[in-house]
Amino acid sequence: MKQPSKPRAKPPAAPKIGFVSLGCPKALVDSERILTQLRAEGYVTAPAYADADLVIVNTCGFIDAAVEESIGAIGEAMAENGKVIVTGCLGAKGDTVRLAHPGVLAVTGPHDTEGVLRAVHENLAKPHDPYTDLVPPQGIRLTPHHYAYLKISEGCNHRCSFCIIPSMRGDLVSRPVGDVLQEAEHLVEAGVKELLVISQDTSAYGVDIRYRTGFWNGRPVKTRLYELARALGELGAWVRLHYVYPYPSVDDLIPLMTDGKILPYLDIPFQHASARILKLMKRPASSERVLDRITAWRGACPEITLRSTFIVGFPGETEAEFEELLQFLRLAQLNRVGCFSYSPVEGAAANDLPGSVPEALKEERRARFMAVQAEISAARLAAKVGRRMTVLVDAVEGRTATARSAADAPEIDGVVLIRNAGDLKVGDFAEVIIEKAGEHDLSAKRVEAGV
């Protein structure tokens, strides 16, 4: 008589990792790399603290508010789970994490995937038989499926007096151009419609390796921003450049925008307009040269969108120098602007500068600055009413869709609200006509196919 077969033993459950990702898009890419490697090894991601065998917190440590947020996130993870590994920029700030939370399992610095993996392996055994085909070619991403950040380098060679990024992330290290382009290709093949190119200093890509020639699909490509942008423009996705330092080489990118290879969009952190304040910040350029270049860029590419960030209340900033900044703003007519009140960062050289500006005055100047920019933004957006444009859909709720135009980066710029979404889905491109404009956002109606 045939004996009944024994029931097969269930395979052991895959170890589960909880993940909290804080900070800038560069940190987000670090998180994606860590999750991709963990998935390749057979770990899975837990959606809640209670379901996780341990939790990784990727921190930000740039300004005091970010430090507080990171310390709070670590504390929450410790309270809810108890087994926590900390990585990211806060991990590079001495014993800050250990002093606040001595019970964490391990602390590593930014872009240290190997260090995080070692800590995970030490505290949560790697599955016995992992399969690399568990991971899609584009890796594990934390962004929506239709756009992705593409980090092209780590670190920075500048020593701006208000910034401690180089002390945490080191000097510039450019990724091999072939690796960057292969990653971009995988992302587009997986359905990504927009590539957001990021680094600490995007314009400097390749400087550290003297623009060495790499290879992509058997073809030579220089490790330089122009050649990279031109190659990315062949993939059929929107290509948006962020954190572009205003080197003279930036001028070479404008023809790529005019020809439709990359989006007519530049994110350039000018920071100030006063020559004296820029010198104290250890930033290059003068407002006159910047204004001349802006005029030239717009002459060559009228559709270009210029985004920038500024700091008010920097140590020693006088009322006259602040007024100089406002005048620059009126003349430059930038499309998108962010403004921050100067905040001392532990370890930054600017902390030792004389002439600290009172907090109330900082905030008053920031409010005046943003009031001027609001008028500029409203006027520039009002000029778009009646125009037809292509937008990328980010969300759909009922008959209304939230989308972005070529002038709008996700999460930091405005949106285009489409009142007659119809059958639009997230990730679709749509043709719209602008009907109304506000200070930051646009309202539009969808243009039916064939119209």
C-alpha cells in the first residue's frame, strides 16, 4: 500500500525590514539602493513598525530642523520597534545619534550601502538562498512609477561657508557614465516618463576623473554633463536638471533644450546677489554676470524655466544688501524661487562670522522677499493663460487630475489642475489649454485627441 506523502515543510518566512527615508532626493536615491540590495538578498519590506524584524532610518543632518526631525524619527522607530539601524548624513555628525539614542544597533554615514548591509547581516541573518531575479532591473524605488531621481555623483568640491555637506559626503565622486546611462535606460524601459538628474553639484560631473570617456551600449561617451544630458535625451523621457552650479559650461546645455532633447528647465542655487555676501558665502559670480547670462539663455530658449534658492539674513547682511537682492529678483524675473532664513548649522564656517541678524528681522526679510517673488510668479503664470501645453499626470481624483508641465519639478514647484480628466491615468501625458493662473499653480482643460 502506498504510504501518504509527508506534507512539505513551509519555507522560512523572509526577514522583514522597515524603512524610514528622510532628507533630500540624493538621500532618497541612497535609500533606493539599500532597498534594492536588500531585496536582491531576499529581504522584504515591512509596511509597519510592528511587522518589521528591524528598522532602518536614513537621516538628514543639514540644518537644525532636519536634525530634530531625524532624531525624532529614530526615537519613534525605537519606541515602536526597538531594533534600529541609522544611516545618512546625521550619522556623519560625530556621536549625535548615540547620545540621543544609545540603544540603536548601528550608525553609518551617507551613501554607505555596504555599511548598512553589514549592520543588517549582523542583526538579522540573510536568507539562505536568495535569488537576484527577485529584483527588477530598475531596482526598488520610493518614487511614483512614472518619475525617478537619477543620481550622477556623490559629494562636492566646494566649501561654501554655510554648508557642511562635504564634511558628511566627502569630495566629488562621479559615477561611471555607462552605469548612469544603463540605469536610466532600465528606468525608462520600466515605464518611467521623467528622469530628474541630481547630485550635490551636477555641473561638475566628471571633473574628478578629468571627463574620462566611458561606454554605453558599445559607444564612447565622455563623463561630462553635456554628453550625459545629450545621451539621456535619446531615451524618450523628460530629462530635468537639478542643482546646476552656474559654471560657464552650463551655456552649452541651452541648445539641447531648444532642440527638445532635455526639458528647458534649470535649477541653479544662486543664494544671493550681493558680491560681498556671496564672497562671505564662498560662492562665485556676481549679479551682473548672472543677469547677462539669464538674458542670453532666454534669448536662445524663450521657454526656459529658471528655478533658484536664496538665503536671507546671512551673518552681516545689511538692509542695503538685502535691497540689492530684491532688485536682482525684480530684474531676473525668475520663474520659481525658494527662500530660506539663514540657520546656523553645527560645524559650518559661517557660524563664526560677525553680524548675526536677529531672527525676527530674518523672517521679516524672508516675507518681503517672497512677496516680491509672488508678484513675479503670478505675472509670469498669467502670461500662460490661453496657451496649449503638454503635462504629465501625477494624480487623479474623480474628474480632476493633478499634473505638471515642463516648468514644474515634483514636490517643489507648482502644478496644473485639469478639470476634465476623463480617462487619464497617473503617468499619462496630456495636452491641455491653460484657463486660469494663480501665484504658483495653473488650471486647465484637457484637449481631446485630434483637436
